[in-house]
Amino acid sequence: MVIEFAFVTPVLLLIMLSCMDLGRLILAYQKTQVTANTIGDLVSRAEPSENTETGICSSLAAANFALRPFVLQGTDSISVSSITIEGQGGGAVTVVRDWQASVSGSGGSCTVVQSEQSLAAVPMGLVTDLEENETDNIIYTQVNFVHEAWFWSFLDTDPAHPILRQSIHKPRVAPLSSIASG
């Protein structure tokens, strides 16, 4: 009886700890998607007059609450952008990032950049059917998070599992293609 218990116990512990690690990885995937959706939704609800650097940074600060029990560390980052898509006719579009706000790492400060920078491609998952001279504005949120495995870290040469989650929202009231002063 003792010998069987000695053989079975390590296997049961291995299975139990592996399940805990896998559960945390699944939770990290879910939390990063919820964070991307929450930040995109908060920013897209703003009135154009409320779309200030302070307001955007306050929305990004909410990411710390949405991401719990995980925290941003090292190269982890969250960014939210306003993207204007202009139809060129014949299915062709021009994609321009109007502004971008981001926060990275633990205790990272919020950085807001107002620019009109052409992007090479439409963000993944976005379908456009704009006619010529027709424009559309979206709020694009991206969460980059690296999950560190607890249990398998001693076996794995690289226990880090990068997670990228994206969210696309339409502004609720009016296009948010510029940042208001104040």
C-alpha cells in the first residue's frame, strides 16, 4: 500500500500542478481580452469634447483593475488608437492612425501621441465596405501581455507565453479622430 502510494503521489501532484498552471494561462487569455474590450468600450463612449489626454489616460488606468489578478510588467503594454478609414472606391481604402495612447510595464506612465500616420494595413479582423470619399472612424485597442508559467518554468527553457488581444469599437456619439484640448 505504501509503495503504491509512493508511486502514485508524484504523478497526481504533477497532474494537479499542471492543471493549476493551465488554469492560470486560460485566465490570462480571458483577462487580456476583457481588458481590451473594457478599454475600447470606455474610450468609444466618450463625447468628442471629453476626448482629452487626461480622459484617455484615465481609461487606460482602468486596465489595472480589469487585468487583476495579473499586473503589467516589463514589456507588457496596452494601447488604444483612433483610426480613420477612407474609402478610395473599388474596395481600396486608406488607413490613418489619428492618435494613439499607450501604457507599458509596471507603473508605466500614459503616453499620448497625436499623429496622422498612414498605416500599411487595416487592423486584423476589420472588414470595410466603404464607398469612394466615405470615411469611418474606429477605436482600436491592443493588449500585449506575457504570462509566466509557475510550475513548468523549471522544465521549459522559455516559460513566457506572449498573449496578444485586440478589440475594435465604433465611437458611440461622434468620430473621435482628434484629441480635445484640456
